[in-house]
Amino acid sequence: MKLLSTTLTAAILTSVLGLGLVSQSNEAYAYACKSYPTQAVGVRKGKFKARNVARKGWSINVKSQFGVPWSVWSIAKNKSITCSKINTNQGKKWRCLSSAKPCLYVVK
């Protein structure tokens, strides 16, 4: 019972703390991340659209550099999207910069 309790506690802590390492059936799952971030810019009239374009642009950039498995925004580390309003010759728009370190879900 003590072993089951310890294993269950470790699994809960891993899940809650998001440590990125889960052990099951003698296999370990983890994330391998690049040491530097990839960036992309999105410019649109609306802030929401500019954020989405920047995030999707990040995925496109990562796919072209490292391949599809690395391009998942939700598992990237050190994610950030910063936005500011800018003046263009077409009026005021939002410019958003997405930045994150690409990660790969791996089984060890």
C-alpha cells in the first residue's frame, strides 16, 4: 500500500506541477526543448486577430525550421505574445510579437 501511495502521489505532483515527465509501463514521457526561442509577428486592425496571426506565424516558422512535431504552441516553453498599437499608412493597427522555445514530446 505504501508503494501505491508513493506512486500515486508522484503522479499527482507531476500532473499538478506540470513537470513534463510521466512514467507509465516502463516508459517515460518528456519534452525536449530548443535552447533558443523562435519568433513571429502579426499585424492586424484588431488585437485578437494580430495575436492569432503572430501565434500561427510562430508555428509556421517552427515547422519550416524543425518540422511539424516541434510546432505545437501549447507545449512550447517560455511563451509570450506582446502587442502594441502602431501607425501605418493604412491607419492604426496592432502589432504582436510571439516568442517561444519549440518543444518536442518524446517517449524515452
